[in-house]
Amino acid sequence: MEAIEFKAIIHNGTVVIPPEYSSQWEGKAIRVIVLNDSELLSEPVQKPKQVTFNAISLNTQGFDFNREEANVR
């Protein structure tokens, strides 16, 4: 089964299939599922959460950094 998606407006109970699809499906049995886009537009759009970073302060006074010791494997 092949699935395609396109948007259309119903006029007098008729859905017009775009030309790029209508010729390949002419005379074939198809299944149509209708979704109302106007309901999707009425849902509130959620704003992304604002991410905050807290600063950290370390007292490094008196700390001796030894590169050789830090890189020991």
C-alpha cells in the first residue's frame, strides 16, 4: 500500500486530487482519510521552556594543578 499526503479544500462534497497523483490512481480503488486542519490550528502553541544556567563559583586558592597527575592513565 502506498500513502501520500496533500492538502485540499472540499467544494460541494468533492475533494480534488492533485494532478501529480490523479493520473497514476485513475480507475483504482483508494482509501481516503480526512483530517480537519482547522482543529489543529486552534490548539495553543506551546512556547519552549526557557533554560537558565546558574553560575558556579569555586575557590581555587591554594590548589596546585599537576598536568602529569591529571593525565595519568
